[in-house]
Amino acid sequence: MDHPFSHGFLLILLLSSIIFTIQACDLTERSALKSFASALSSPALNWTASVDCCQWEGITCNHNGWIIQLRLPSKGLTGGTFPSSLGNLKLLSHLNLSHNLLSGSLEAGMFSSLSRLEILDLSYNLFSGEMPLSLSSSYIQMVDFSSNHFNGTIPSSFLQHAWNLSSLNVSNNHFTGQIPSSICLRSSSLRVLDFSHNNFSGPIPPGLGNCSELEVFRAGDNTLSGSLPADIYNAQALQEISLSTNGLVGPISENVGKLSKLKLMRLQYNNLQGHLPPSLMNCTNLVEINLGFNFFSGNLSVLDFSKLTRLSKLDCISNNLTGTLPISLYSCKSLKALRLATNDFEGQIQPEILQLKNLTFLSLSRNRLTNTYLHGFQSSGNWKSWICLLTDSLAQYLVGWGLFRIFSFCC
């Protein structure tokens, strides 16, 4: 008769074998990781302490021992070759190598075998060359190639399977050509599009209105031309439009009032023109409006700012705006910065401006304001920082009181 102890011992051995089998990673995937590690210049990854690569730093495996996540952000990794062997990690869902010093180019088919990829983050490295031809994964949710040295155009095929994409960030690179035109046709779940600080040119393509969930659209610091696309106002989830420092022309449409969730409007340094539409005041969540250095015209005082209770910054410097300073502006109790310099405003600054207790920056220079004193200024202790009013007599008055520091004679 077998001894009960021997049966128990065999059972323990069997269970141990099963557990080891479950945790141990696939040898092919282990080899792929070793190939990646050998391509790094420094620092060396501590990937030799365990035979089981599921236990290695930055590696997560599923219960069958297949690698599903490779996450090594901010590890100081350097290297000039990005090995295609990572394509052997067939079930990889998360690839995060951001905030390192990795360089070199990505092979055209680099990600073609990663059909389960959900998160791809290579931001803040030194990668160069052109974008890979395509991502094969229909599960992809986030792509971040920002702050590298990528160049060339974004291939139309790159996101052809990206039905679930919610965020695309390619900012701070050297991309050229047009912004991809059909991106919103492939994924209606997009929330963030960031093309800023590149060399994109041509008009902003139509189609943004199909991005019903789009919250952030950034394409500033490029060489974009043409007018704001008509259907951008159909993207009614938008909270931020940042298109500064381009060559955009034409007006802001009356349809801007449909963007009721808009918080940030940054259109400075363009060639936009026309009157500011009254419907802009329906965007009651606005925190910042920056329209400086354009050619907007018309009487600003016809706009009713009183509904913009969250407005913190209004910057319309260097336009062709006329009329008196809107009394309704003084109802914007959250206002911290007001810059209306270099326009054609006339009349006087009203004492109601003292109601703006949070205001710390005021720039009204190079207008035709006539008053040289403001009753109550001398008793207001809540005004702190930079004032640039500049009609000379008004500046001298404020300096005479010793209450304000004149920030600049051309601000």
C-alpha cells in the first residue's frame, strides 16, 4: 500500500509545476525582450535576475504567461536602434517607453503584428524618421508620438483600423503635409487631437464635425491656411480649440454659439477677421479667450460679457476693435488678465472696473482712452501686478500714486 505522504508529495510537485507553467513567460517573447535590452546603450535593464521574464521590471503577463504590457517610462533608456523583435509580443496591449532618450527610426511594419495594442506611448524621446505605415490593431485607444523628431507626412493608412481611438498626440515634431482628413470617419470616439508645433500646411480638412466626442483640438504653431472649417462647430463636445500661430483667415462663424462646453479659445497670431459674433457669449463655460494679433473689427461694446462668469483671461491685443470698453466686462468677476491694447477703443475706463477684485494684469495701451484718473483706485488693495494703460498722462497718474508697477511701455 502506498504511503499517504507520497501521494501528498506528488500532489505538491504537480501543483508547483502547474503554477510555474502558468507564470513562466514564452521563450520566444523572452528572446524578443532580450533583443530589445541588448539594443539599449544604457542603463542596463536588470532582466537577468529571473528566468521568468514575467517577473522582470516593466513587464506584465496574463495568467497564461503571455506578455501584455511593456512599460518603462522615465528610466533614462538610450539607444539608436528600435528592434523589430518587439513585434513578436503578439498579445501586447500596452507599450510605454515615454520620457527616455531612445533614438533612431521605426521600421515601416513595426507595429503590423501587434494586433491587440491599446496604448502606444513613445513620447518625449529622440525618435526620428517617418511614421510607420500602419497600426494593425483595431483596439488602439491612445497613440502618443509627441516631443520627438519624426518627420514626413502621416500616412493615410496609419490609423485605418483605429476604430476605438480616443487620443492622438503627434505634437512637437517635424511632420509636414496636411492634417489627416478622414480621422473622424474612422473613430467617432476621439476626444483629443493634438497636431501642434509641427510643419503641417494647407487648410484644416472638413470632418471634425463627425468627432461627436472631441474635447480637445490643438494644431497651433504650424503653417495652416484657409478658414475655420464650417463643421468644426458641430463638434459640440469641444472644450478647447487651440490654433494659434498659423495663417488662418476669415471670420468666426455665428455657429460658434453651439459650442456650449468650450473653455479655451486660442486663435492668436493668425489673419482672422470680421466682427466677433454675439453668439460667442453663449459659450458660458469659457475661461480663456485669446484672439490677439489678428484683424478682428467692429464695436466690442455690443457684446454682452456678463454671462461669461468663469472668464479668467481675455486677450484681444492688436486688432481693429472699436467702441468703448464694454461695461458688461466688469461683471466678469473671475477675470484675472485683460489685454485690449493696440486697438481703437475710445471713451473712458469706468469706475466699475474696481469690481474686478481678481484682476492682476491690465493692458490698455495704444487706444484713445481719455480719462486720466479713476476714483477709488487709490483705495483698492486687491490690484497687484502688471498694469499697462498708457496714455502717457494716465500712466503718469498711476505711477504718481505709487500703486502699480508699469510692466512695459509696449505691452
